[in-house]
Amino acid sequence: MKFPDEGHLWQLLGILHHRASDFAGASEALETATLLMPLESATRWALADCQARLGRAELAWQLYRHLAGDDAFCRDLARREPT
């Protein structure tokens, strides 16, 4: 990557990998982003989802529990239309 210290670019790369069902690539990019900046709530959910799909249940559980305590994330989730 041309700008390795840009957390927002790592976050975007992780989301793109997640949407392409490349959960290992997404996890790696999102973990790099977490070292550079605080992740947005939706991105933290994507990271938790990656961990769960990669068989890292304990880490996924910890991330999901942390998200459950995020009032802004819970309000945003409640406003979303079911898919």
C-alpha cells in the first residue's frame, strides 16, 4: 500500500475485502487500521464478523460484547430496515 500509515485507507480496504467475502484479507486490513485509528462502529462489526467466520469465536464474542455497549451503534442498528 502506498500510504501504510493511513488508517482510513486500511479501514476502507478491510470493508471492501469483507464485502467480497475475503474475511482473512478483511481481518488483516481492519486489524492494521485499529493500530492507526479508532474504528467506526460498523467497521468494528465487520471485524467481529470476520473473526467469527474465521473460527475465532472468543475474539468475535469480545468484539460483539463491546459493540453491544456502544449506544450509538445500537441506535443506528435499530433504525435500519431489515434486509
